[in-house]
Amino acid sequence: MEWEAGRAYLGGSQRSVPNEKGRKILRALDIHTGKSVWQFEQPGPANSSGGVLSTAAGLVFFADDSGFLTAADGQNGKPLWQFQTNQSFKASPMTYQFDGKQYIAIAAGSNTLAFALPD
């Protein structure tokens, strides 16, 4: 499809591989070498649009296809916390600060959820 001002544009295409189950893998790459440092295969059918957020404190937040918002250790990819929303994600997590406290928020289905990070 050609780009037109004011119209949605994906710039590419996507398709399923026949006879293969979809997979969604989050990978951390070393920016100096381009090599994979760790990876986390996410559960579910691999059809959501949830993205990833990393924080200065080394946490990585992501939304997976099974409805979980997950926090992982940015150094090794190990999950540290999960919250089941029972929703499909079409947005990425975001962070904000209010009264000196940091929060993580995400749109999940018709809800917006916010979680305070521990001090």
C-alpha cells in the first residue's frame, strides 16, 4: 500500500506461517555487539499489540497475550511481578510520577490500570 497523508500506514505486512503456532519473544540485545543477552518467550497466541517499557532502575514491563502485565529484571529477564488483567493489550505500558512517586500504567481492554512502584 502506498503512503497517503492523513491515512493509517503500516509500511509492511504480516501473515501467519501455515501449520505453525504463533510465538512472541521479548529479547534484550547488547547495544555494542548486537548479540542477544536474554530472551523471554511470552505465553499466548502472539496476536496482541502490547509493547515494552524499560525504566532507569532496570525494570522491563511488558504486556503479553495471556493477559498478564509483567515486570522483569532488565539484567537477566527473570520475571519479578505479574498482574493478570484478563484483557487483550493494544497499548504499551507507560510511566509517570505524581507527588514524588513513580507509577506504571497501561490500557487493558476498556480499563486503565496504574501501579505504584515501591520506594
